Amino acid sequence: MLVKLENVLIEIESNLKGYINDFTLADKFSLSKGHLCRLFRLAFERSLGAYIRSRKLSASIEDLLNTDMNILDIAIEYGFDYEQSYIRSFKREFGITPGSLRKKGQLVKTTPPFNC
């Protein structure tokens, strides 16, 4: 099962931009969503959904700081359906809004990729 989780991590990192979630991963690896989520939590002591969201938010910081893309475009590029859901998730994750981070360039603690 370790090989499958390694492949799941690779798939997540390959698809940070765009739409990926526990349902699409379970389907791709021919597992039930519940089974995949249990395996992930057992292996990494974190929920799969929270990990995906944290990785997407962490990866989006590069675009915030190094491009002039507007926040709505960044939100959509990283698979968020609405700008407000991106901003809310970002603030919950880092304690600062994406706009404030862009203006201040404040350091935040990001979620690095897991390794198997």
C-alpha cells in the first residue's frame, strides 16, 4: 500500500493547479474514497482533504508574490470555485489574507510535500 500512497502524493503534486480531490484520487487509484482517506490518515496523521488544500494554498504563494495575476485568477488556477473560498481558506491556513501577504511580503509557514 505504500506504493499507492506514494503515487497519490505524486498525483497531488502534479495537479496542484487545477481540480483534484479525494474523489478523483480514489477513482484514479481504484480505491473507495473512505478507504483512501483512512489509509492517508493512518500514514500521515492528517486528512487527505486538508493536505490537498494546504499544498494548493502553499503553492499559490509563489504566484501571489511573483506574478501580477489577480487573486481571482490564482484562486481559479488552483481549483477553488470562488475567490472568497480561496481567501477564507488562505486566511485560515496562514492567518493573513492573500492580498495582505502580497502587499507586505510577510513570511508564513507553508506545508511542504510529504515523502514516503
